[in-house]
Amino acid sequence: MLCHRIKQFREYNNLNCKIIADVLGITEDEYKAFETNEANPSIDIIKALARLYKVTVDEFYGYTP
């Protein structure tokens, strides 16, 4: 699931939700909703996360190059 991958990337990079939310320009609660599957991030958020973690958008969906 996308929510698990988003959390997995954040934890792997030793970042907290507040830092990621600030980088994305959203509230911490909005970001946490992505990790708990209460909300789906837009493609723009996924692209921003991919740039932040230096991975492809496909990797958020479980596809590896």
C-alpha cells in the first residue's frame, strides 16, 4: 500500500512527520493522514516526496527499476 511506502521512506531516512510536512508545505496532520491511509496524496505530493528521497515515483507504488 502507498501509505506504508510513504512511512517506510520517511523512517528509512530518519525524518519526522513535521519535517516532511514543512518541506511539502502542508500541515503535520495532513501528512500523517497519508501514512495512516486516511487521505490519498496528490500526484504533486508524490512527485515532491520522490524528489526529496531521490527515488522514482514508481518506487512509491512498489515498482523497482
